Amino acid sequence: DWIPPKRSSGRRSLVNEDSELNCPALETILDELQRHPASWPFMRPVSKKIAPDYYDVVKKPMDMRRIRDKLTNMKYTTDGEFIADVGLVFQNCELYNRAHTEEYKCGVVLRNLFVKLLKELGLSNHTDLRKETNKKKCQ
């Protein structure tokens, strides 16, 4: 019996199937997130002056500046490492902030944008966040 080959959607993915580092896609995502008006709570590390107990509650802090530095300085080896760090920003936001706060609402808006961008750039099916490969440069 002849079985026809599976058809693709015809849409080319911008990422490698093995989820190695795709700097242009990651830079696009980070640029879009940082340009969004809801990004203001996540641009820099949380100040102890503003939130004295933040680092007691949040054990793995992450912010957009740190993500940009890691991307620029080739600290990521896979798309998944980048995705995990961006996801950590939103996890920390939900962990620390109450649902009625502006920061929490900004986190929801930005997380939704992040998910949308992952889908648009072909990264939404990414599952292997711990895969290790040789480091590649983002330039």
C-alpha cells in the first residue's frame, strides 16, 4: 500500500530542528519584548529599595538586561536556554506580584506577546530546554 508523504504547511521555520542557537530569531524576540510598553518592570534587576523582600521570595532573578547581556556575550548555546530565561522573568513576576498589581498585568501582556512571537518564529514547539551543544556566536 502506498502512503502519501506528510505534507508540510509550506511555511518555512526560521529555526533549526535541533534547536541550536538561532541568534536572529532570539534577537527579534528580545527586541520586540523590550520595545513593548509593558516591559518596564522587567528591563533591569529589581531594586531592593523598591522591593526589599524580592530576593527572599525570588531565588533565581532574571531581567531583560541580563538576557540581552547573555545573548550578546554568547552565554546561550541553544534557543531553549534563552526561552527558559525569558520564561523565568514571567514566572518570577507571577511568584512575587499579586494579580491586581500593574507589574503582574504587564507580565501577562508580555508573556502573551512572547508566546505569539515564539509561534511566529517557529519556536513554539521547543521542548528541550536543557540540550547542550557547542556555543555559537550571536553577532
